[in-house]
Amino acid sequence: MKILIDTHIFLWAISDPDRLKSHYQSELETQANVVFLSAVSVAELMIKSSTGKLEVAFDPVDIAIATGFQLLSFSAEDALQLKDLPFHHKDPFDRMLIAQALSNNYAIMTDDSKFSQYDCKLIA
């Protein structure tokens, strides 16, 4: 299965894995799964770091690669999904992740209950 992880799942996986639900850990560790960290999540971390909302004292790209996550660029085709995406969720980063999951037909792993209002495959 191809899994796109939400930003907080990435942070928990690298810094506090005990916060992950056991089935999240299992999916992340299953060799048959390909786990992606989106460029959207990297942008979110860098923006929050630059505004002082989050301390990011590491390189998320290096950590993602070292952890075995694949990096996923946000494409123009992914962005096209945003036009018809309902506004159940107002956070632009989460909306882009949802659009990307839909565009690529990937499951998305999140603890955010608002994602369930969208027609995307969820690991929740």
C-alpha cells in the first residue's frame, strides 16, 4: 500500500513514536508499504519554524530519508484537486495533503478527524 503521512504523524514517528497508535506503527513498519512524506509537510514545518510556532532543529528531508520514508513532490496535477475540494477543512496544508492523496490514489495516515469528511482512503 502507498501511504501519505500527515505532518504530525511524521513528527511523532521521528520524535515520539509512543504517541502513534499501534496500527500506525505496524503500517509504517510493514515492508510491503511505501510511506511518503510530502513536500507540503516539509513546507509546513519550515513555515511554522520561521514564524516561531514550532522549533525545527533538524533537516526533515534528511530525517525522512534516514527513516526510510520516500519524498513526494506536490505537483500541478495534485493542485488541480483543490478546485473541487469541499471546505470541511480550512488548513491549507491539510487540504493540499488531501488533494495529493486523492490525486495519487494513496491512503493518508492522520489523527485529524476532519479528514474523514473527504473521499480519500484513510488510515485513522
